[in-house]
Amino acid sequence: MAEVITMPRLSDTMTDGKVAKWHKKVGDAVKEGDILAEIETDKAVQDFESEFNGTLLYIGTEEEGSAPVDSVLAIIGEEGEDISALKGGSSSEKENATKEDSAIPEETKTEGGLTDIETTETVEKVDGKETEGSSSTEIPEGVEVITMPRLSDTMSEGKVAKWHKKVGDTIKEGDILAEIETDKAVQDFEAEVNGTLLYIGTEEGEASPVDEVLAIIGPEGTDVSGLTSGGGAKASAPKKEVSAEKTDSPKEEENSKPVSASNSGRIAVSPLAKKMAEDKGIDLNDLTGSGENGRIVKKDIEGFTPSTAEVATAESKSSATASPAPATMNFVQGEDSETPNSQVRNIIAKRLAESKFTAPHYYLIVEINMDKAIQARKEINSLPDTKISFNDMIIKATAMALRKHPQVNSTWKADKIIHHGNINVGVAVAIPDGLVVPVLKNTDQMNYTQISASVKDMAGRAKSKGLKANEMEGSTFSVSNLGMFGIETFTSIINQPNSAILSVGAIVEKPIVKDGQIVVGNVMKLSLACDHRVVDGATGAQFLQTLKTYLEQPLTLLL
């Protein structure tokens, strides 16, 4: 009689096992005590012996494959024995199927095994879309159904923080329709069509899933009741946000006069484009609009590449602009108060809790002598049009240290570790609503000036909610700095999917021993939080040693 061999539990914490190597193949004779396979557990790789004599008839988990404890690993029996009922628990599946089938009344069964009701539902909806036989609502001519946009790769729903238009308002391409709060930031959402706002699907302060109907724009007076009642609008709404159709009604031309380009030199620009240009320090006179009548719209700002002189001007403006003060709460004696959680705050709470409770954190702390770094910064800042911070130097040194230790620049997945080919450092920025992490792409290839300009630009726009979602995606390592608040040392929660985060403290004067003498030195403490699944203690320590060398000997960064 055939014997079913299941994946053994080789440790008290083991939930599944991976077959590192099979020592036998199907058809081989097996004797008691023979090594069948090498099983990789959560702690080690162990030889797995057979306890039976016979022929290996079936292998349930191939080499390099994983399977849960107690699932079928192999079957041993007599050569030629029928084991079809034992493979992968097929017998139990058949039994369950028989039970389910018997629960369906005979009169409601169809040829395919579905009930009449199930068959009807299948005909009417496939993957949420109406098919033949269902009543699909046609979209009237000139009407555009705008759905909740996916503004980041992790966004599943969006909240309307504010509507800038109301039903009945005339809409022009480039007008800001609403402010959409995602899991990362609040972003202005522009109209890409002309017409009248006929319907609002998500009220201010409410949330809806991505691709749900957000609004409908079309010719004034158009009946869109067929699109807004029941599930018709959702079923027939196109996946695209909007299309760039334009209407040329006299009324719209009249309304466009105040913003059209004219002989007086007035520039036609959408409100969002104007705000983006101000944030980036872009002169609107240098742009050519692609919107209606040459109007400058969002895509013109995003696609604009400034010259070197313009970049320098923008940097000087950015450095001269004061950061907005964080929102403060007034204390009233004896009165409790409440603040509703924003979408950003809810997502921060969720992500940090997930990180803390799923990634086994450990912490390493090192003290850095910053005397030479202080001198190097002073010399760099003596150059014309150059001003960098200690934070810029730390970010650069961190990126170069990650080159030497790619294991720290990695991400944990369920069945593998991803070693990233780019070094993208995320810089934590405090905002009134919580915390965001804009990302410096390919940080190791940037110089001090580029890092400084990018950090100032993105930090400023983060505080005014002007960051785009793609500017907060793709980080492979993060840096958090509280040194400017006088905090000497602290530990951070890892910003997943990163495997480590560096916490930077203040530079303080204290007695140190140098060449056998007690002198006053400038020291700074760095704390590295690591995910032990990816970064072992020795690896994290070696990374900090390299980083310490780069900061204490700044010239080594040039080697």
C-alpha cells in the first residue's frame, strides 16, 4: 500500500519548507534510511530520510519549490501502483465538490453546474463589466465621465479634500476641479476637457475607490441621469480619466477671454500650472502653451527643462523662501478636542504599524567626529553660488556607502530578496499632516549642489502639498534628520519596502580624546535601524563603518 509523505515540521517555528535538492527521482527504488531530499527550513537545511521501502511514485514539491507543513511532499509505494486519489489531496477536493453539488436543488441545476441565478449573473457581469444581454447605458455625445484617478502606485482610493467647482460651473481645460487626497499627499486635479460640470460623484470630505465615477463634464443641459443612477455609470465608464475633446461654444469663448493671450502681453495659464511654475521658479514667459488658444497647462510645466542659469535662479529663490510653520493646536483648559484623521494620517498609521510588526527591527549606533566635515563644508560654501548643509553631505556619503554595501540597498519579498540596481535615497520631511518621504533618484550620481537644490525644492513643495506622487515613490533607503531640533540620538521605524533607515542627530561639542589629549570636538551620532530579515548585524555594522570613514575623511568620497 502506498505511503503519503508530507512536508515535515523540522522546527517549532516552521510553517513551510523549501526543497533545496532531491536525491531521488520518480521511479527510483527507495530503502528505509535513504536520503530523499534536502529540506530548507526557517533555520537550516536538513537531510530528510525515508522511513519506508518501495518505489518513489510521485513528487509533490519540485526542487527549489516551497510547500506548507503537512502538504504532500512525495508518495512511496509498489511499482505501478495507482496513486491518483492520493496526489495533492484530490480525493478530498472531489468529496467537497460532491457535497457542494448535492446542496443545489435539482430543479435549479443547469448543464454547467450553475444555478439559474448564477448563470444570469454571469451573463450580466464579467469582471465588473456589462456584457451582452444586460442594459448598458450609452454616454451622450460630448459627455466625459471622469473617474477617481490613480495618483500613486499604492493608491486604492482617494478622498476629495476640496472641490474648486460646483455643479453648473463652466469648466476649461487646465482648471483645477478638486484637491484629491491620496495615501501619500494632497494633489490638485486638473480638467482636461471643456464643458459644464454636470455631476459630482464624490462629495467633499468623502472617499471613493480608484476608477469610481468622480464627476461628469459635458454640454450644458445634457441629461446624464442614466449614468448616475444605479451601477450604470460605473459599469460603462471608461478607464481613462478624461479625453482631450474640446467644445467650441460661443459661451465658452466668451468666458475664456480674461485668460486668453492678448496683445497686452497677458499670459494665458491655468491656475494649477501657474502655481506649479511658482513652486519651481519657472518663468512663464519661457513656456509655450499646448492648451486651447496657447494656454499653459500642467503638462507644459512638467515637460519644461530649464537652462543652467534658470536652475541657479530657482535655487536661490528656493533657499530664500521660508518654510511654512507647522500647524499648532491651541490648549484650552478643561476642554477636550478632536481632530479627524486625514487620509495621509491614516495611511501613515497603517504603514508604520505594518513595518514595526512585520519587520524585525534592530538598531546600531555610531559616533562620528565631524571636525573635518565642518572644515570641508566651510570650504565648499566659500565657492560662488554654493551653499550646502550637513544633511546634504550625509545623504551623499550614505549613497556612496550603499554602493559598497548593496545588501543594505535591498527589499524583502516573501520568497526572495531584491537587490536594487539604483540607489534612491528618501528624505523624511515633516508636514503639518504627518510625514512624507520625497525621493532623490540615483543619489549616488548626484553632486552636493544637485542634492542640496533637490532637497530644498522637494521639502518646500512637500510642506505646501505640491509634490507629485512619482516624486515619493521608488526609495531604496531612507534618511531622517532631527539634528536641527537639538535631538542628539533617536531611532526610526523602517520606511518599507526599504530594509534600513538612518537617523541623524545633532552635532554637539564635547570632550574627546585626540592624540592622547582631551580636546573639544564636534561629534554627531547616527542610528541605523535594520530589517533583520535582509540585513544581518555584521552587514549593518560594516555599512556604518564605511559611512563613518566617508564623513570623518570627506576626501575619501573622491576615491
